[in-house]
Amino acid sequence: MTSHRFAPLGPLRGTIRVPGDKSISHRALMFAGLAVGRSRITGLLEGEDVLATAAAMRSLGAVIAREDDGTWVVDGVGVGSLLEPGAALDMGNSGTSTRLLMGLVASHDLTATFVGDASLSRRPMQRVIDPLQLMGASFHASAGGTLPVMVRGAAPAVPITYRLPVASAQVKSAVLLAGLNTPGITRVIEPVPTRDHTERMLAGFGARLELGEEDGARVIAVHGEADLQPMDVVVPGDPSSAAFFMVAASIVPGSDLVIENVGLNPTRSGLVSVLRAMGADIVEHSPREVGGEPVADLRVRHAPLSGIDVDPAIAPAMIDEFPVLFVAAALAQGTTRTRGLEELRVKESDRLSTMAAALGLAGARVEEKADGLVIHGTGGEPLPGTSEGAHVATRLDHRIAMSMAVAGLMSRSGVRVDDTAPINTSFPTFMGLLAKAAAA
């Protein structure tokens, strides 16, 4: 474990560029590995989670190499031609890799075993197993539907129409990926729209997709036995990574920071809307489209924030950003209330209880509810903490570690996080960019 104390560094200024979007990086490697021919990926996030996806796709037959200039080259094996891996697929801490790849192998004639670290092995997989079993795949999971999980793919799989019981882009994507090698049309109905990177990118790779609506719900249909064509993918900057710097620049007086090349997919940009509703000064410059995804450079300047009631309907568009939003709320004027966040209890950690405890140690006034937090802000004053500083437990959760690092920037006595190593799963350059922005 590598602990670190985060303390005020002064205003954040200059220009930074966050790593590539994690969700898009995972999908780029998977879909390129399913195409017939050579794809090139630039801007790929080289965090541990994405590297776990690359290793798994190699085990399933794709040839993947990184060139000296940072471009990743993938020679795909083709839909229907995945190889049976010779050993268990180690997913590390990556829930996205696990759930999407379970869908990928569920319609192939092979057996694969998925394993992960202690944190991932506590996360629920039954939500993916249920629809994939309906398609004909068989599973042998650990108690409670957790890893390790052995998957025996169906040959051929059966197309289904599946209505998502919970808003989950990972479950949606798993079913659609299984549908790629399933004869017929596989349909997913999502009552609440979730991030749509899978649909956007599959269409780019040549899959036949149909998007529609049924009784107010979004319907995505994929035609099976697909032939994916190789393509060049440019990965935009990860909005979930940019979130930490958006909040930091908003709460630290004197800050004026430009974050370049941030993906602003409408299904992912909820935090920008919520921060603006709280009074944040966030301006989009040079809006453009990169690889089918909307992108802009964000200029964020310090501004006094006010507490708000966050609409639960926006949760799917910012589910990963709530931990750092809680930090913004702790420094705002007045009270911020969040609801409908039960999903945060089954992330890398129980993010509601972990953030409530961590912010409490830093001196914030937090009430934990069953489905959210109520946070009474300081009105812009630094978090009081204690004379020896807050020592917070991150529970092996990268987003908790980075959120509390941001909290430390506006604390009287600093915040010590117990382990910064998990940050490498999603944002290996975080510490360096923070130091760069503070030194500008």
C-alpha cells in the first residue's frame, strides 16, 4: 500500500490533457479484436483495467501490439472465430472488462473462466449471467453470482429481447455483444438511457444496428452473425477522469484550468450539467467530433458553488462521478441532496458509505441515506479536519482515492489516503497532472 497526504497546493492553472476514455478504450480493443483485418487505436487509456482487456483479447485469439508512438495495432480474429483461452482470464479490478467479455464469449463455442482481484470478486455478476443464460450460455459462478465464474458459450446462441431491470450500460453491452454471433436479431430495451458507446462504435465497425423506441423506452437491436470491418479509432479524453480536475478547479480559489479533448457524450456529461447548476464556471471551447463522439476543450475557473437537489434521473449519465461531486457539495454554500444512487453500493467499494466516512473524517457534515447522501457545505471554507489530518480508507477504490485527493486541496490539515496504487487502474497520470496544474 502506498499512502499519500494531499494538502492545499494553491490555484490550478495552465492546460492539461487527461487520458483516453476508459469505456471507449475497452470497447475499441474488443471490437477491433472481433473485426477481420487490422485496426489502429490512438489515445488508448493505458491503465491496468484496459490492459486487462488487451490481455484477455490476446488470449481469445486477437493479435495486439503497441507501437513506439503509442498507437495500438489490433489484428482481429473475426466474430465466431474466438479461440478457447488456455488459462483463466484475469480481469484484475475491471468490472467493465468482465461483464462485456462474458457477453462476448457467451455466444461462442468455447469455455472461459474469469477471475479478478479481491475487490472485483465481490462485485455482482448475476445481472449479466441472467440474460446470457436466456441466450443459451451456461455458467458456474461463486456464491452470490460473483467471480470466479466459468462460462460455457452456446453454439448457436438464441436471440432474445431483454428489458433491462436496472440501468446498466455493461449489461446492455454484454447482451449486444453476445448477439453479434447469434443467428437472428437480439434486442435490448432500456427504460432509462445509459451510455451509448457500444452502439456508436459497433455501428462504426460495420455491425447492423437498429435504434428505436417502444412505450417510451429505448430499443437497440443487433443483427447476428455480424462481419465487423476494421477501422481506425481515436479515443477522446475520459470525462470521468476530467471530473476530478473540473471539481478541483471549481473549488480552489484562483484556479483557471483548461482540460483538453474531453469527451462530452450526452450519456456521460451529467456532471457538467450538475456543476453548472451549482454555479460552476465551465466553458466549452472548440466543440468537435472525434471518432463519432462529441469532444471539446473545457475551461474551468473557480466559482462559488451552491447546494442543490440532484435529480435522480441524471444518475446514469454521471454514476462514476458522484464521489467527486460529493466533494464539490462539501465545499458549497448550503445543502446538496442526492437520491436514487443504490448502484453506488455495488461499485469497487460501497461508494456511499465509503465517501460518507471519508468526508466525515475530513470535517464535512454528511448524512448517509439508503440511496444517497445529504451534504451540508462549508460555503467555500476549507474542510476543518483535525489537527493531525484525516486518514481515510479508500477500500481499493480508485475513484475514492482521487476524490479525497481533491478534498485535500481544500482542507486545513490535509487528507491522507491509505493507498494511491488503485489510481493506476484508470488514471495512471493523475498525480503528475495534479502537480503540473498546481505548478503552472
